[in-house]
Amino acid sequence: MIDNPVIFYSAAFMIIAFALAALFSRNVIYSLLASVCVFFLGALFFYILGSEYNAIIQAAIYGLAVPVILGISIMFRGKYGQKQKNEQRKFTVPYIMLMCAGIFCLAFVYLVMISLVMLPDTFNFTGMPEISAYDNILAFAKGIFINYVWAFELVSLLLTIVIAGFSMFRKRGA
Amino acid sequence: MAVSVYSYLFLGLVLFLIGLAGSVLTKNVIKVLISIEFMLLGVNINFVTFAVFCDSVNLDGCILTLFYTGLGAVELAVALYLFYLMFRKKQSDDIGKYTEL
């Protein structure tokens, strides 16, 4: 767990910059590379927050596996590296107003919720609580195998169904 | 000076809004999928933040983040397979042309 403002703010600036670069880059390959940086920085934030297990999962799945899938899907388009023309939608005034209103409403609801409503008694605003690595793993094991065992099994079943479905589609030649 | 909980929550909000804007504004289907993953990352950062600052004993938010990471990967795989089918039919990655499967 790292409670250093310099690391946090520099990483936050970088993750926002890479996210914007992923969206506004005209080349899809550059978007993919920027999104990989965003996913790795997300893993860094999980590590900063003291959740090392989530950081490893994030780096393994979103930092390595997902970019491979995305890269394959870019490659089979056959025109990777080519600049996409007319990629952005046309901005109209009502569309922009609607977007701004939605974003402001969302931000307002969000700030009201975190400042007024959802405040449990044990909420700690300023300091980050100390969590040892042993307690972290213990809480994960308790959560996965006792408290949320059905959800865990359901997610495992879903992953198995996806893999079986892919092999079925592959056999049928779809 | 310690980093407060508001900084983490604001970062999650910014990531969510960037993903929302990207999923609405871009026409490339791969960028739309990437934007959806950004939204999921923002939500996950908020989950872990609440788990660490509010529920540091059970860490329920971290476990939910674990599930959502797995489900996000599944969703991405299914969406990319649909994209594969649509691209073979339409020969385009413009999401506006994907009106029928």
C-alpha cells in the first residue's frame, strides 16, 4: 500500500492522458497501445490501494490477454495501420447539450451520494487504513469460498460456457 | 499529506466519463469496446476504494472487482466474436452499419 501523493497524481495524470489518447487517436493500433497503458496504470492504482490480488488479475487479463484479442481483431480487418476517415460523429448543438447535461447530472448525483447519503459510521476520509497482506488474502479467501461462493461458481460456469460456445461455433464453421 | 478518498473517487468518475463519451462519440467498434472497458475500470477503482476505506475487514469491493474483471473479459470476447461475424458480412468496422445480425 502506497500513500504517496506524488505517485498518485502523476499516475492519475498519465492514466487520463492515455485514456484520452486512446479515444482520440485516428490509428486504431495507437488506440490499442494507449489502452494497454491505461489498463496497466489501473493495475498500479489497485496496487496503490493495497489490493495486490486485483492488481495482478488486472495486469494479467487486461494488460496481456485482452490486448491480444483486440490486436487479433484489428489484424483480421486487413487494413490495420490505415487511418480511419470520418471517425468522429458530427457534433450537433442538441447532441452536445444533451451530453453535457448528462455528464453534469451524473457528476452531481455522484457528489451528492458520496458527500451526504452513503456515509457509514466507519468511513475514513483522510487516512488510508493499514491492511496487512495476510488479512488481504484471508478476506479474499473468505469472500470467494464462503460469502460469495455462488457468484464465484456462476462466473466460473459462465467462463466455461463461453469457451464451450466458441469451440462449438468453430466446429460449425461460423 | 495523504491522498484522500475523494481523489480516488474523482479519478474513477473521470475514467467512467471518458469511457462514456468514447462509447457514444466514436464510430469504430473496437474503440467502443475499449471505451466500455474504461468505464468498467473506473467502476472497479471505485469499488476497491470503497472496500479499502470503508470495509477494510471483509474487502467485499475487491471481490466484486475480481468478478467484474472476469465478466468484462467474457463480455469483450463475446463482443469481439460478434464483431468478427458482422465484419465478415458488412466489410466495415463502422458501428452505424451494424443494424442487423
